[in-house]
Amino acid sequence: LQEDEAKHVVHLSLPQQLVFVRWNLANQDEQKIVIKVQLTSENCRTKALKIAVEAKGVSNVCIDVDKAEVEVTGVGVDAVSLAESLEKQLGFASIVSVGEVKKPEEPELVILIQWTSSYIHCPHYDGFCRC
């Protein structure tokens, strides 16, 4: 028996409004899909964004207007289906790349060692200490 993921609901009571929510319930590896599209107007950008956001498994969408690309991040996103939906609405869509999201490298742990000097200052030092 498989449960429909759309039925999962999260209720949050916070004093401030949320701007962005992102989660990965199964802790799976995310993939990044870049699709070249035809963005001739603001209307095309709105359509592309709406189509990408509604795709199953999408957690993040970014549109690069200069490159005319839609970048989608998520778990289990069907790149071919998404490209076909974009092509149907925008007239052109081509998959540029599909790959895993590179996680930022954790900084190397540095252990600071406190070193105390064994040097003793002698105010009468002239090359040989007679203290």
C-alpha cells in the first residue's frame, strides 16, 4: 500500500509569516535539472515558473532570464515530463543537464593548540644569563 505524498500536511504556528519552506522527508539525494526554454515575455516566465513549481518532487525553482533557462531542484523530479510540459506551453524546451546537487563541503576541523613559551625574559641578558 503506497501513500499519496500529496496528503502529507504540515501545520506550523509561528508568530511571523513564512517566505520559503523546504523539506526532504526521505532524506534522499536531490537532483538539479536545467532546461533551456523560450522566454520572450513576462507571460512566458510566469508560465514556466508555474509549470515547474507544480511538477512532482520540486523543492526549488530558479529562472535565469539571460540564459533563458529554468533550473529545478528536487527529489524524484521527472526531467522528461517537465521538459514536455514546458515545451507544450512555451513552444520550445530542451534539457541541458541533469545531475545531483553538490552539497557544500564542510570546512575542515581545525584544532587550535595553545602553546606557552618556555622563554624567560631576563632584564640583564647580555648573551649569558647570570640570574
